[in-house]
Amino acid sequence: MSKLFEKILYHRVYSYLTENNLIDNRQYGFRENHSTELAITIIFDELLRNVDNKLVTCSLFLDLSKAFDCCDHETLLDELYHYGIRCVSHKLFSNFLHNIMQCTKIGAFKSSYKRISCGVPQGSVISPLLFLIYISDITKASSFHTTLFADDNTLYMSNSSFNVLQTTVNLELCKIDHWLKVNKLSLNYNKTNFMLLTSRKHNPISFKVIINNYSISPEDNLKYLGVLLDNKLSWKPHVQKVKTQLSRACGILSKLKHFTTLPVLKVVYNSLIHPYLNYSILNWGRASNATIQPLIKLQNKATKIINPINSGSLEEHFQHLNILCLPKLYSFSVGTFMHSYHNKLLPNHFDEYFVPLSSIHYHST
């Protein structure tokens, strides 16, 4: 009964927040028609645009320590009141949060129950939405461009001058640090990194990013939502990572083919190869042909292991196995994205993502 009640509560609160545009457009976590792939798309395209415009960009990837467990209940209730959830509705959430108890049990010994004053309940249907409300104001805490996926925060800022950028980044980080402290969230300084992106050949070695007297370490490539972004925006590190996974999977298929049937091998392919090729291909699929070629070869190798080609072309072989080759998988991903765009199924951030050809010229192309 509690799960059903929470689902009803979730849908009513989510509808209210969505209809009144109260959840920040840059939050991509736990929301309908939002995904990690779209969050990566927004970040990658903005970084690419800055490089094209000859700007230097500092991109920071914040790592929050146990963010879901650190949500202060009183602060969360204040946020709910601020967003218009008041009167009986507010009392409902107050009762929900204030009556969470926990104890510690070791063997036959059990401690007394204590009330929890922080953290959204684990396994609760409404907890992710409560966390989005709790963290939503971080986008207003500084002048950074911010992209959020639940507690994964990416901040980026650009300027034509290295020195101006360094000064501004450090000043704005002080505001972020202050916001985190006020909201009782802690930053994992050892896992927080920054990446400098520029079209210039030489980066200044002295570029420093400091927050709360901690020096943040620079990286040439960083993992974000399951992909490796690099400071050249080439996708080479990510493709190399996928290549390693595919090589391992081909080895497993080679051993299995002597003991099992074609349908089972296809299940293994769809478990160990397809997810790596398909995940965020909308983004890394734009890499150069030379970068992606090793993955095409490994995919071809995997399909030949599953069902050796006796006759016919490679394309017919893929059709026979009902598998999309990598270039077609990318085309399908782009087609799906464009279908969602034309049918208004993408987040509001994408509303003005494309410029209509008619606004540039009227002759037929």
C-alpha cells in the first residue's frame, strides 16, 4: 500500500513541478524524456561550440559524497514550501521525513531506535524526486553553465583569456562551496577534477583551480555518465575503452561457439557487445572514421564468430543475423533523436537546438 500511495504522490508532485516549470531544465536525472545520453549531448555540443569559437573552457566534474544520505530534512521541507507545496501537503511530507527510524543490529544485539534527521529514504518511490528538489538551486548559486544528472554535477565556463578564466572560475567555485556547506552537502575533493579545453596548441601549465584551499587536479580525459570525455573532443579514449570490452567479448564468443547454438551466441552478443556499441553512440558516433574503424572491425569479427560467412556480402550477413552494423546503428540513433525532436519529446533545452534552413536561405537544397 505504501508503494502505491507514494506513486500517486510522486505523479501529483512531479506533474505540479513540471507544469509550473519548477525543475531546472538542466537537470536530466529521474525525469521523463530525459536521459544520460541527452545530458552528454548537451555538454559535448557546448564544449565543441566553445572550441569552434576559439574560447578556452574549464570544465569541472564535481563528486558529492553520499549526496542522497546528506539531505537535511529541515532544509528539504523549506525547499518544498518555497516551491509551493504547503498546508496539508507540506504536513504530509513532514510526517513522512520525521518518522524515519533506524537501529544497528550485530548478531543478537540491537541498539535502540533513533530518529534520522538527514537523508531521503532508500528504496522509496518519491526519494529521487525529493533529491531533485533539494539540489535544484545549485544552478543558481554561481554563473557556471551547469548540467546535472541527479548528484552528478558538471560545471563549465569559457573565456578568450586563460588568466581571466582562471580568476573567474576560482571566484565562482567559492560560491559553489558556500552553497554546498549551507545545504550540508560535502564535496569529495580527491575525486573532483577539471579539464581544460582549447583549440590552441599549448595550455598554460600554471592554470590552477582551488576550492576551499584544495587544489583540484587537471585531467586530459574524464569519465562522465559512462563515457570518457577528452580535452580534444576526439572520443579516442572512449573508443579505446569500448574496443577493450569488445575484444574481451570476442574471446568469450570464440570459446562458446564450440559448445552452444546460434540463438545463445546472439544472446551473448546482445549482452556483451551491443550495449557498449549502442550506449551514447549519438555522441561518440560523430568521431572520425579512422577513430571508429577498430570497432567496426571487431563487430565484424564478432558476427563472423557467431555465424561464419559462407556466401553473400557482409551486409547480407548482418541482415541474416538481424544485427545493425555500427554505421547503421549510429544512423538509427540520429533518426530516433530527430524523431523525438520533431515530436517535441525532448527536454525544453532542445527546443531551439536547430536553426531551420528557411531562416538562412530560401533556395532549394
